[in-house]
Amino acid sequence: KQEVTQIPAALSVPEGENLVLNCSFTDSAIYNLQWFRQDPGKGLTSLLLIQSSQREQTSGRLNASLDKSSGRSTLYIAASQPGDSATYLCAVRPADDTDKLIFGTGTRLQVFP
Amino acid sequence: NAGVTQTPKFQVLKTGQSMTLQCAQDMNHEYMSWYRQDPGMGLRLIHYSVGAGITDQGEVPNGYNVSRSTTEDFPLRLLSAAPSQTSVYFCASSYSNTGYGYTFGSGTRLTVV
């Protein structure tokens, strides 16, 4: 059974720091992986989607990498800002069941001025 | 504004009552899904639909029913509410099951007493 783990569960950093959020999954047979952002009391917003054949995707200050063989993905946030404070979730889509999306429990990020 | 609309935003039910959580999207997305989010457990898939008239079970379907009579609407029915169904419920839609254009509603916070 696919399991997705995110470490750390919470992170607090000063503004301007570059930071890395980690996501690991137990079964490397994935179709793709997505990173989402969730603000308190709100729904999720899709940030980046990486296909299983890709190594990384970039959007602005965000860069997500994927190492499928080792079951790892990282989300790199450059020059963090207080507005980046949110919970970040990763989710994998199994290769043999693309109708399903399996989520990690998230990393709660706080960026203080 | 285009997006996924969920109603109600908050609901308190008594054990044994029934209710329907509404979800509507105006993006002509074929794929729609329902998740529940519980503390420390991430989001778990309840039911999903790949098009009008087609539904299937996710990871935690027991106690919930769905139907998809139109492309736009995907209601979630609780037949006999139980305290274990206290959770935040999210509806999501996308162009297909591969994740592109994945859009979440703002959620329904349900408490069963």
C-alpha cells in the first residue's frame, strides 16, 4: 500500500531563507506527483505537478524535484516570504490507479519577518 | 468566478441524521472527487467520478453515497451521520484523472454530535 510521508511536520524560518520541504513515498510506481498549498480554513491550491518521467518542475520561486527510484521529492522555496506561510502537501498518483491521489500529512510552514 | 463551489461551509448534525454536501464546478471538468481531512491523517479519498453517470469508491467510502447526473454537480450524501464522520470535507475537480487543472473547493466543516 502506497504511503506518503512528509518531514518535518512543522517548520519556522526567518524571512529570506531558502528552504526545502521533503516528501517520501513507499512505492516508486507512480504516474505523477503534485505539490499543494493549503491556507488556514481554505481549500488546496495546486503548485506543481511532476510527471514520473520528469526530474523537476519550476514555478517562480518554487522548484520541485523528483527521484522516483528512491521514492523522494523535494519542494525548494527560494527567498521565503511571510506570504509563503501555509501548509504544504505532496500527493502521489499511483501508476496502476490514476483515479486515486494519495496525500501526505503536510508540512506547516511559518515564515516570520 | 470560475471554480468549485461547496455548500454549506459549516454544518452541525445529530447522530443518525442525514444530509447532502453540495459541490458544483463551472469549468466543464470531467473528473470530480470528494476527500475528507482529519488532523494528523491528511486527505483521504471518499468517492470519485470520471464523468457524468460514472462513480467509484475511494479509500474511505463507507457511510457515504454519491451520484453524478450532470457534469457540473457531484453531491455527497451522508445517510446516517456518525461522530466518526466529523471532519472537513473537500470537493475537487480536474480535466481528467491525471491532475492537470486540479481545483479544490473551500471545504465544508461538519460536526456530528
